[in-house]
Amino acid sequence: MPTVHRFGPYRFFFWSAENREIGEPPHIHVRSGDGYAMFWLSPVRRRRWRGYTPRELASIERIVVAHRDVLLRRWNDFFGGQ
């Protein structure tokens, strides 16, 4: 699970076993404490989450939006982008 970004208590990462052939679009996983979330990257939208308050989730989403281009580039570099 390569970590691609850390912001405060949040670790942003990919599952190394994932690949583009299963049909999921580029996405990022986020974990901290007991919370977990997953966001699609293009366009940015929440996929799943648990353990975060609505305020934390909104904060994480702002981080994903602000770093979307870097996260997408890292996704494509890691998974052999187009």
C-alpha cells in the first residue's frame, strides 16, 4: 500500500493489488485513526467512508480536490497510466 500523500493525520494511499483492468476509475484511499474513506479522482467524488464526522469528511474532500492533479499523476505513474 504505497503512501502517496500525508496531510495532518490523514494518509492517502493506493492498494498495490488494485489495477485498472478491474474497471474502477482512478481513486485514492484515506485512513486515519478509526476512519476510512475512498474518493474517485476524476471527477472527485466520495465512493465510501466510515468513522469520520461530516466535518472531517468535508475537510478530507477539500484536500483531495486541492491535490487531485498530483494524486492522478501518482495513480497513472503507479498503475501504468495511459
